[in-house]
Amino acid sequence: MAADLVHHFLLAICTRPGTGVCFTDRGWYPKSNSEYLDDSESKEGFDREYSRTKIYNHILANVLKGLRPSADERQQELVLKMLQAAPELVPGYV
């Protein structure tokens, strides 16, 4: 069935960090505040910068927006595995 073939293809490229369009991320939280501050920013600018954190998986974030996990078990599986592979997307998805 074509839907199953596409499902397995999407699982292969979207759920393995470092492969396909799934990039290795920092997880839910940064390791330190210095990840958000560069040399030109002051401490006051930290709050502004922290609120718009950098994500590595823009492509996966856009794919997640188009999926409806309540409509199909394959989409549900894909969403769960994508969020496990790229935990930085969990706060924006919930």
C-alpha cells in the first residue's frame, strides 16, 4: 500500500537524529545561559533572546503542523517518534 510506504519513508528521514531532515538538537532546555548570549549582548538582552530560542529542526516543526495524529494511527506514530527524536519541538507542539 502506498500510504505504508510513505509512512516508513517519513519514519526513516524524520525520526533518526543526524539522518535525513532530523538534526541533533539540545533537548528541552539549554545546557547553560551562555548558549543564548553572544559577546555583543548584555544581560538585559538575555530575556528577549531567551524567549525566541533557536531550534535546529525547522523542517520537522513544519511537518508537525500539518499532521493530524487523531485522524490516523500512522500519523500518531510519526508524531510520537518525531517528538522523541527531537525533544526541542515538544514545548512548541503541546
